[in-house]
Amino acid sequence: MADLFARHRATLEKALEASRTRGYWSPHPEIPSGKIYGENAKAEADAAFAALRGALFPLGQESRGEPCGEEVSPWTGEALGIRYPRADVEALVAAAERARGGWARAPIATRVGIALEILARLNRQSFLIANAVQHTTGQSFVMAFQAGGPHAQDRGLEAVALAYEAMTRFPARALWEKPQGKASLRLAKEWRVVPRGIGLVIGCSTFPTWNGYPGLFASLVTGNAVIVKPHPGAVLPLALSVKTAREVLREEGFDPDVVQLAVDTSAAPITKELALHPRIGIVDFTGSPAFGRWLRENLGDKLLFTEEAGVNPVVLQGVRDLSATCANLAFSLSLYSGQMCTAPQNIFVPETVASPHGPLGFEEVVRALVAAIDELLADPARASAVLGTIQSPATLERIARARALGRVRRESAPLPDAHPARTATPLLVELAAENEPAYCSEWFGPIAFLVRCRDAEEALARAAATAAAKGAITAALWATDEDFVARASDAFAFAGAPLSVNLEGQVWVNQAAAFSDFHVSGLNPAGNATFVDLAFVASRFRLCGIRRLAH
């Protein structure tokens, strides 16, 4: 066995320091440059991706029945044709049970070293993973590279580092001595880190690695076997990740079934059966509130971590520069066609918005926002890079339904000459503040509501109330009144919605940085877990003691 812990210890220590200081740090370069990843990295990744298409994926897992796969590129409309081992719940669980004993008994440093080696190898595959993410989720190549590769790897590393900190917070051994007169009672005590069981990671269709890695690595490094259940439409990014994990485990003398891939089809899903299996102890889920609610209602005492969705609010009280504000908001609404859990949905606009040049009317603000979106997307190449494509046809159906809810202020349409790529520009619909049934549920995709309010106080009250009641992962505020900013900060904190204030330029409410931003508060219905804090990792194991007399 290689001493992988020693090899990667410097990275681990820097990750721990970054998580404590919350400043910027990353060991994974986010620029898809040949100067960083190798001059031939992109060409080799393109060739590797082409070789995977139309073939049986080389995973080393048994297929129970005919291999399956139904991935279709949102960019080309063509099936990838990749076939994966068909999952069987009992076979997966039985294999995980056989594998997990040796993994659970491995020293903490061994598990951590292996997890860090897996992440290092995934980083070297970032171009290939980018191709996989682009042609399953519909993200642009650059976004797929960054979010699917280095940024996801950062989140996985963050989970490993915090899990290591949690597992080593207390000593493994101690001599306990209690004075009793002339003698003392002496006990030699030992504590073992005991994993909770088999972990199940339920992947999503839009950010399979970014959302999947935290739970995967948190469960793995704490000694749990893990079954990764990808969305049928976005299997390849997680299949590549599981393949890499299995290779490292095998090389280091462990049963590769410590990590397994569970592939099903949309016609014959197995997610509920897996989640309910009595041997599954931990479930990590990213996806819709409807399925999140089913998990909460049916999993009993299993450990459940969810990142769901919300009605992310924006409040406009005042702006320093209307064009800069609208440009920033336009990019946030357009990025990956709103298919991000952090994308704004409900924009609460008062009848008048303050500015250094006097009050701005509702209509003036709306016209400026529409113009900013139009300007951003005027260049076809830039529009394609920003919008990407629509991952699921169901999102197009959702856009059609949203049009009927109120007054359309900006129509959604496909990008010109983008066919066969499935595209849609942002839809803006004006609603009265009283029309809560329309905007108080999630409308996933390039759909945003302009909620017309009497004044800024009503806008803040409604925005915070909907975040608390329906869930929000982000909130944004533009304001010129610092007292209003202070009140809004309190209101959104109590609603559990992390707040961004007066953003301009190249920083957007959609962004969440590993080692700095706590993604999802766990304080409202948008999710019960945070990427990544100690609570996310510490309950995946327990400490079990052994005592004996010390002589």
C-alpha cells in the first residue's frame, strides 16, 4: 500500500486551515487550460469521451439483467448510447455489506489518504468529466469544467477535511485515573470510530458531481460503504467518479464494492426501494421538494441529508447604479438557464426604488432589467455560453405554464439557430404581491416573477416570509438605506436564507465557494443540511468505547 495520507497531507492541512479562516483557497485550478492540465489533456479527454459512447461502461460491477442507459445530450439531441450495469437492490446491498467491514476497520489516516487520492485523480480527469457533465446536464463546456470538475472536487475535499477533523477531535486512547484514598482506580480507555451503515447518494440531473461529492466523500471517509444512485439522465459524471474510486480502493487492497454505482431507468426506478432498504443507514439527496418530502415522511430514523429547492427572493429597495444592478441580476437569471438551486426566482419590486438621482418607478426598473437581459444575450456565442441548454423537456412545459400566471414582461424563446440544442431565454412574468399561490412554489428553469409591491417594507416582509415558509437557498438585496440593509439581514437570517447585498460586476448570487460559503442553511424547507459544516459529517459515525483495568 502507498502512504497516501503522507502524500496528500499538505493538501489536507491547507483545506483544514481554509475551512477555519473562510478565505479563498483551492488546490484545483478552475481554468480549462492545457498549460495547467497538460497540452494534450483536452484532445485526450475528447477521444476518451468518444470511445465511451455507444459502449458498455467499464465499471467492474456485475449487471443483473441487460445493461441499461438512456442519456441524451441536450446539445445534440443524440443518445450517448453508453450502457451501464443494471442495478439490483439486494445484490448492491449484499456487496456493500461484504465490503464495508474491512473498510470500517481501516485506520482513519488510511481512509482519508484514499479519499484524497481519489480526488486528485478526479482532478486530472477534469476535461473528461467536463465532457460528461456538458452532454448530460446541458451546461456550457466552461461551466461544466468548473462546476463539474474543480468546484465539485473542492466540495469533496471540504467534506474529507471536516470529517477528518471530526473523527480526530477526541483522542483514540486515554488513561483514566480516579484517586481513591491511598490507591487509584485506573482504566485504559479506547474509542473507535464506528460508521453508521451503508450510505446512499441520490444524484441530480443538473449538478451531479457538485451536489453528489459532499455526501459521497463524507460517508466514505467516515468508514461507510456507499451506493451512488445517479439520475438516469446524468449517469456518466458519477460513473466516472465511482470508477475512479473503485480503482484506488482495489489498488490499496480494499474491496472495490465499498463504492458502487446503482443505475436504473426512468421506466423502472429503484430509488425508493434502495432508500427504504433496512441496511441503508444514510441517505444524501439533491432534487425536488416533492421527493424530498417523500423521503422525510418515509425514512423513519435513517440519517437523511437533503438539498431541495426554494423560491429564492430578490428585494430592490434602492440602487446605486440601475444599469449595473440590472446587468448583475440579468446574468444571475440567465446563467445555465436558471437551472441552479441558487438562481433567483421572485423579484420583489416596490412602486418606487431609491437611487442617487431620485426615485425610479416600477416600470422603469422592469424596462431596465428586460433591456439588460436582451443585451447580455444579444451575441449568439455569448448567449449559448451563458444559457447552456435545457436539461429536461419538462422545463419547457413549465415555461409554457408560467406564461399564463400573469403579465409577460419578457418572453422566453429558443436561441436563434441553436437547433438541435434545447434552449430557452429567461421568462419574466409580472404578478401582484397578493398572488402568492403563483410565486410561492418553485418554478425550476429560466422563469422569474416580478412581484409588484406597495413599498420596500412590503417587499422585504413578503420576501422573507416566503423564504421561511417555502424555502430559499439564496436571497439578494439591492439597497441604499443601511438601516434597511440591517433589517433585511436580520429578516433573511431568521428565514435561513443567506443574503447577498448590492452585488455588481463579476460576482453573482448564484455562486457558492467551497471552504467559505455554507451552501444551504438547513433552516428552511429548501433543505435540512449544509455543504459543508461539522453537522454534515459528524453524525455519519459514532464513537464506541472499550474499557479495561490498567495495571
